[in-house]
Amino acid sequence: MIRVLVVEDDKYLNKLICDYLSLEGFQVSSALDGESAWKILQDSTTEFDAVTVDLLLPRMMGAELFSKINEDTRLSPLKKIGISGVYKDPADQERVCSLHQLSAYLLKPFDLSELAAQLRGESPPSSSEKLQGSGDLAQTPLERLFFQAYCRAFTGSLNLKWQDSDRKIFFLNGHPVSASSSSLSENLGAFLIQEALIDSEQREEISKQMAEKAQYFGEALLELGILLKSELYQALRKHTYQILMNSFSTRQGQYSFESLEELPSHLPHIEFNPFLLMLEAQKRQISAAALEELFQIKAKDFPARGPRFFQLLPSCNPSLELQKHFEIWPPELSLSDWFNKIGIENRESAQRTLYLFETLGVLGWQSEPPESNERPEQVFQFEEQRAQENQEHDRKTSEKIREVYMDALNQNFFELLRVSEEASREEIEEKYRELRFEAHPDRFLGKLRGETSRILQDYLTRLDKAYQCLIDDDRRQEYLARVSRSSEDSAADSKRYLQAQDLFHQAQRELAKEKFTEAKLLFDRAYASWAAGIEYRLFSIYTDFRSKASAKLSEKQAQLNRLKEVCLQNPHLETGFLLLGHAHRHLNQVSAAREAYQKALQISPDLEEALNALSRLAEKERKHFQFKLPKILSKKILKRALVIALLTAAFVPLYRLQKSFQSEDAAVIRPDPAMLREHFQTNRIEIKAQFAQIQVKSGEVRGLPDAVVRHRCQRSLLLLEVYGAERLFVIEENHGLSAFCTRDQFRRY
């Protein structure tokens, strides 16, 4: 058996490669970065025969990993295969192979069968063996086509034609990433109008610019400033999802695959899990009752599962409990007996997964127990590696919380706690503890943003109310009597929340145009629609403050105090302190503004708007940082001092008098610039509280790669930490603010 180490940082492609090679009879190990791969090669008791390495890896580049392998006499005989999308020219590929002593170089996207052939030392498959072809959707379910694309790590388009409608679904390494439709009801413009992100007049303006400048719709929309990039991304994701769902509902027409070396550059790559898509589409088309009837027919049958069943199971994202039930399901246990064992709460999810796997052809049924199930030796999930992907994890966690929250708005207490109406007190308590633990804020290490934190708290409150109601027999009976009415109320809740979000986005666009009065009205409407949206109220107070341009200072200060009061009542919301900082800065209250921005950063350390605001404050203060007249001197004291000075030194020039009352800020520390000579040619270092700024000579930062500047900045900050510095601003002569860093963050300007 050929033993292979797969090194690929894209965890989805990594799993695809590992699963495929495992089915092809290889013994496979995996790593998501170069450093982990090198550790495996050094420490593992397995003697590998081959290694496949993506050239662009985190923590250690593929080229460096190959160099280390070649320098190690024990590892140098390994068959080495490079994988990348970088070197497209055959001459460059040949040079890379020669430099690193590679057996082969595979250009992404590649066919998995080609990789297997290279590892075996066989000839690559002919093009006729690769995924292609066309057919009738009535004969081949769309799920099978998605599965074929996944299994072959297909890159290209799946074209679907039905009557006058054409849809294109674009795949990258077997995962759907984009979709388009010729149907007027499914085009992006109509979708944005439907979502109230643009109106008909703006759509006409965009169309005009597209014609005049030969732009794509999204390009024109961004250039006109109608949507922010983040808003457009979310809209594109939702639009793509809608087309994908509609595609599964169309079971007629023709299909064809078209392989592509690379996807069109204008397409957004919004990766979707194909198995979760198929499960969601199934949920929309087949009711739980219909599914139950289908499985009643197979109640006495036994499952026939191949290796693919176990490999694909994690991709369907079952609960840990249900996944364990799937994995330990003995071949001699019939379907009905297994359903009884897993419990009612897992039944529908299990049925949907089984039905999907049956559709894909990785699960069969037979009247007699099979002798065994072909379980693979290893199922690749990358759970430990995923823990390192904190930023991606935070984003996905926030999205998951929003999804759970939206579901909760439409669930009664029984559905919320995932128990039946006949559940015992012990079952309710057990489920409540489990859900409470899964959603406890401490599990997220304080990394949730304001809105996500708020809706998580609302979700936990709903869990508490459900639990308190259902463990009390009298309250439980009263609640059962009004479940039907509560479902209607929940639907109204969901509608109000979505309406509030739409109003909030409209208000933010008005705020960006500095139309404060219009923005305030929209923020007020959003808050009236969804009172739990404290952010809406904060923005309303702030825009009211900004709209009073001609108001007296005392009135503005009163409004600012009102904003501060709401912030202190909601200390977990970074948005409030950010707006408070903006308000203080508008009144030239620099110290108070800095304090508010710092508070926002304590709540959300990567809040870019607060970092930029602090940078602007630092740049403004830099110009008059050294010599300041102490503000504590009142006019009366100044006059007395002036009289004394004139009497004692009548012939001293006036500038000497001014200088006698000016002094450097005692709180500012000025270390010797030579301490940073290994990293920058520094003219001056100034440190106050946790902030440090250094002035460097012209050309010290500009023109250098980001990685070099980041390294120098963070090494300099380490040296300055002895003075209490936690944030470093780098000022370059003749250029101004050039860079900013903390221990974990870095930004160029």
C-alpha cells in the first residue's frame, strides 16, 4: 500500500483529496500547513512513500518544505508532487520540478484521477475519462450531478436549461461557488429590489453605467456608491443561494458539464457546502410526514453502507450525538430498531441524511443483515486544525448564531428545546442544559460582535423562558393550549426583525451621505419595529446629535450625555462606544474621544473603524505633540504671571515670555531612538500610556513588502513594551502615518 502525506491548506480540497486517495487504496495522512507537515514527517513512525504539497501554504511555504525534505537524507527519496495554480507556463513548471526534484507538478484545477495515477507512476488519464457530458434532468437527479462534481473536484460550470430559462452553476474544486440565471425574476437587479437594497431608479442608473463603461452589474453598483462591499457580498451570497434552491426544485430540462481551467474573474467565489444545500432543498420539497411514510416501507430492512457513507457523514453536519449513532450502527440492527435507539429528537435529521445518501447511491437496503460495512480506516474531519482558524471560526460562529436565532423566532418552546410535547421533566432538563452549554457566551471567548452578542443573549433568554414554562406542569398545560397562536406571533417576530434590518441598512446609507435627519427617521423606524435592536437606538441618538448643527453647545452636550448613558447601560456593545467617540471628536473633545475608541477596542480588538479613528487622532496631535501650553492655567493666572514677567524682565523678548510658560507633557516618555536601529532608522520615539509613535526616515516603510514592515513593526513594539506600549504608530518623514500594529494586528496606510 502506498503511504501518502497530503499537504493542502484548503480544508475542503484537502478532505476531497484524502477521501479519494483512501478509496483508491492509498494509506493517507494529512496536514493543513507546511510546519505541521514537517513535524509529521519528522515525528511520525510511518515511512511515507510520497508527499503532495500545495506550494502556497501558511506557516511554511511549500518550496521551503521541499527544501527541508531534500536536505534530509532519510526523506529525500520520497516521491514529491507539487500542486498549485501559480505556475501556468510549462517552462516555469519544468523549472520548479527541477529545482525541487519533483516527480510531477499538477496545475489547479486538476482531476483527482490524475493525482492517483502520478502517485502510482502510471500514465495520466485521457480527457475522455474526465467529468463531462450532458443528459436529461428527468433521468439524472440534480443531487447526483452535484455529487459527481464533488467526487471529481470538478472546476467549471453545470449548465441547466429548461424552456426559455438557462442557469449556470459554477464549481471550484467540487464545491458550488456562484450561480447565474437568464430568468428576469432571478437576475441580480430584481433580487436587490426585492430585498429593498436598491430601487427601480437606481437600477436604471446602474444599467446606464454598465452600457456606458462596459461594466458588470456589481462593478457599476459599487462605483456609484449605492451599496457597500460587505452589503453586496451578503446580497450575492443570498442571491446565489436562491438560484441554487430554485435549481433543485426544477426536475425537468437538460444539463451539461463544461470544464474550465479557471472560473471567470468577475464571479464571486462564495463557497457552499453541497451536502447542506441538498439537505435544505430536500427539506423544502419533502415534508417530514412524507419522509416518515417512505421509511416505514424500509422499517425491517438493513443498511448496506460503503466507505463513502462514513466519509461524507461529517459534511452533512449532523449533531455529535447523531453522528455517533450513525458510526456505531451495527449491521445486524434493522432500520426500525435503530430509529427507536436514536430517539425522537434525532429521527427527522437521520431520515433526511439517509434519504440523501440513498439518492446519491452511497447507501442501499437489503432484507438480510450484511456481513459487514466497509468502514474506512480514517475519516478526515480536520476538527483540531479548524481550531487554529480563529478569524474564519469567528465569522462562521456569528453566522451560525444568526441562523439559530432566526429559527428560534419561529419555534414554540417544545421546538426550541428540541423535545416532544410528551417529554418528561428529566428529558427537558437534560436538553436545556445541553443547549445552554452550547450557547453559553463564555464558550466564544468574548469574540462576538455587538449585534451577534445581543441576539445570542436574546436566544438564551428564550431558552430560559421555555425551560421555566415546561418544567411547571400547570404552565405547560396552559402553554400547550396557545401553541398555535404563538407560532403566528413568532412569524410576525421574524418579519419585524427582517423589516428592521432593511430599515437599518437604508439608514446607514443615508448616514454615509451625511443626511443625518433622514438617517435618524429610518433608525427610529427600525427601533420601533424591533425594540431589541439597541444598535438602532444608539445610531438614532447619534444622528440626532449630528443633525443639530446650529444648536447651542449645551444642547449638544446634553445629547452626547444621553448617548453616553445608553452606552454605559449596554457595556458589551462596541458600536455605542464607537459612536460616542465620533461624537466627542465632533466637539473636539480629544481625550474623551480617545477613551471611547479604546473602550470599543477592548470589546472588539479588530474593530477597524476605531483603529482608524485613533490613527487620525494620533496624526492630528503629532504636529503639536512636544510643546503645549498647560490647559490648567486659567486666564487670571496667566495675566498675573504676565505682569510679574514684565516687571522683572522688561527687555526680555515676548517669545521668551511665551516659552517660560510652555513645558513638555510629563506623561510622555521619549526613549533613545537608537534602541530600534536594528529595525528602523528612527528620528524620535514618543510613548504615552499604551500608545507609542516613532518617526522614521523617509523611505523606511514605503516600497517595502507588507510582510517585512509587519515584522519590523511588531519587533519594535516588543522592545517598547517595557515602557507600557501596546499599540505602535509609525510616522514616516514626508509621508505621515505609514503603519500601525499591535502584537496581533497590522495595517499599512
